[in-house]
Amino acid sequence: MRSLKRSGLAGAAVLLAASAALAGCADDSEGGGSAGGTAPGDGKAECEGLTEWGDLSGRDVTVYTSIVAPEDQPHIDSWKVFEDCTGADVKYEGSKEFEAQLQVRVQAGNPPDIAYIPQPGLLKTLVGTGKVVEAPEGVSSNVDEFFGEDWKAYGTVDETFYAAPLGGNVKSFVWYSPKMFSDNGWEVPETWDDMIALSDQIAEAGDIKPWCAGIESGEATGWPATDWLEDVLLRTGGPDVYDQWVNHEIPFDDPAVVEGLDTVGEILKNEDYVNGGIGDVKSIATTPFQEGGLPILDGECALHRQASFYAANWPEGTEVAEDGDVFAFYLPAIGDEFGTPVLGGGEFVAAFSDEPEVQAFQTFLSSDLWANEKAKATPGGGWVSANTGLEISNLASPIDQLAAEIFQDPEAVFRFDGSDQMPGAVGAGSFWTEMTAWIAQDQSTEDSLAKIEESWED
């Protein structure tokens, strides 16, 4: 973790420490450059590094995202220092139809200045229109400093860097009850073998089932099972095999993927392990994913694999903390060959303009300054970033803090959700349906993966 001094978080010196990263865009940008004049915040310590683009007063930056009320307000609040120091006015628009409408607007020649892109696949599609602007040098430098190479690669298309990471989420979590663990003398497992040994111990005791799960999600039923496979394949096959699989450089039913799904099956298709408090293996397919972990609160199951965002699905009043009603631990690696694999998701900042105010805002969003402003503007929790300049103590939620610690682990090997990178007919189609059949109909691993492979049209 960065020290207070290095990450620029020592009181009023925040922006002074961040100035080098923020200022880079002003002189090195290949687009709009400086607007000229003197910025409103010129000479103010809290504005150091935000005045390099000149006076941006009267200039608007339009931002379009899929994040709607009330989650939009923390984003808007996090921009205050940028607006006060530069004079620019950032205008926010969130839409539940974001993905479809953004493409319509781009094709119609009416794109926003900035869009928060939730999938690398969508970014590639938009870059293909020729309307996305290459990220300025200041943004690239910030990403080099504050994010790993894995993250930068997801904002890069055909070797050109376009989009800096913004927020992120960790999917490699297992939820549990600290009190249940304490009462039974169980230790949080640190290795995969420890986790399986604990599962066996709980199963043999016979009081509860070790695991509970649910993959029902309306038209998207099956997606939680795809996350299981992605998480485990990262651990059994490693990041290179994962990348080859996601990009269809190896078939979907490659032996390495078969091994990964069989490993998932050792948990999800094990009648001794599932589905605590709910039913048998097949009940996983009909249990809403929001309810999949709730039997933990009733003492009917011990473990539930789901992302950090599952914190929002616990009933009101549930304390999510290391000594609370529920908490989570990192889904352990399988051996030590592949470091600390982390499956997750996030958004990327794409620009459709290279005007000075847009480049200034892009650079601000890619900095450690913005990451900390956003954390402090989100007192209710539910947000985290992989930005290594983010001071973990600024995050309100213990689970967000844990996610940030995992992101900042130097051994972490991050990979983006695989289904979000695949063609829609696969990632949001056959992958979901065949994983559901794998559970609900006890379809074999080989048949399930072969059917998905047949659906992939190169």
C-alpha cells in the first residue's frame, strides 16, 4: 500500500502530491492542449495540478454512464474539486439503456464527451466506429503509475491505448459467517486444499451443508455459474490459458477448460456439499442469485462464492464486517504457480473529444486524487477501484477495503470477467444456458462445453 506521503493524502497536500501525474496531460497531450488564460484555482494549494489546462470556465464536459440515481450522486460529488479549480462544468447523464443508446448516439454523430464503458468488448466495438479518441499522454502515464499492466491492456485496442480504468469489483470472494466460524472453531482457509478440507469436515458433521448457491437471474440465468468457471480456470489453467480461452484461441471445450469445470463440479455438483437451506444440486438453477447466500444467516450453510457487490443483497441491518454477521474471504489459489488470481469487472473512461476540458477531466479521473475523492464521496460504501494510489482507509465499507487490499496485492493477477469479453451470442447466450443445463439437467461437462463451442462463430 502506498504511504500517505507517496499517495498525496496528507491533508491539504493531497493535490500537491498528485500534481505531477495530473499535469502531464497539459504539455504532452496530442489533442486540445491548453485553453489559455488563468484557471480559477491558480495559486491555490488544493488546485495544484488542476490548473495546467488554463481557464476552462464556461466549458462543459458531458458524461454518459449506466449508473443511475441514487448511485450517481457520489460520482457527481467527487468532481467538485475539479470544477472549482478549473472552472469547467461536468454534466452527468445516467441511463438504464446506456449500452444500446450510446451506440445509437455515436452512429448519429452525437456522442457524449466521456462515457464510462462497463465491458472491454463494448470498448472494442466503439473504437471500431473511429469515434473514440486516443487517451492523452497524461492518462497513459497515470495508468502506468496507478494500475497494473493487466488493467491497461483492457483499455487498449489494436495496440492503441484509449480508456483508463475507473471503478472495479472483485468476484473472487467466498462469503461466510464469522460467528459460525468462531463457534465451530473453523479457520478461514488460506489454500484451496484447506477450503476443500473444511467443506469435507462440515459435510461429515452433517449438521449443515457447507455450500449454498443460486444462479437464477431471469433472462440472464446462469451467469453466476459462468463466474465460477472463470474464477476456477484462472486457478487451474492460469492467466495465459484463460486469455486464450476468452479470445477463442483455444476451443471452448479445450481439456484445460474441462478440467476447470470439473473442479467447479467437485463443489457445485456434490450432493454432500450443496445446497444448504435450499435443496439439492438442481435447486441451484432455480434459486435467485440474490438469495443464494442467505441461508448463511440462518445457520443452514457455511460458504457462498459471490462477488463483492453481493454485500448489497444481505437484508437490511446485516453487519458486513470481519467480526459482523457476514464477511468474505479471498477464493484461494490452487497451488502457487499462478500467483494470486483475481476475477473481476469494472468501467473504463472513453472520450469522444480531445478538447482541453475533456482531456483535463480524463486525466483527473485516472489519478489517485480522483480515486480518493470518490471514496470519500461514497460514505455508504459499495465502491472500490484498483487504483493503487487509493488510500484504503478512505473506503467506508470493510468489504470494499478488503477488495482494495486484494487489488493492491503485488502478487495479484487480474482478469476481467470472461463472458463480458466474448461475443454476445456466447457470453450472454449459450454460456449462460449450457451452464444452467449443466446444473439443472446434470448435463456432462464435455457436452456442456461442446455445445458452447458449437455456438461460437468466428
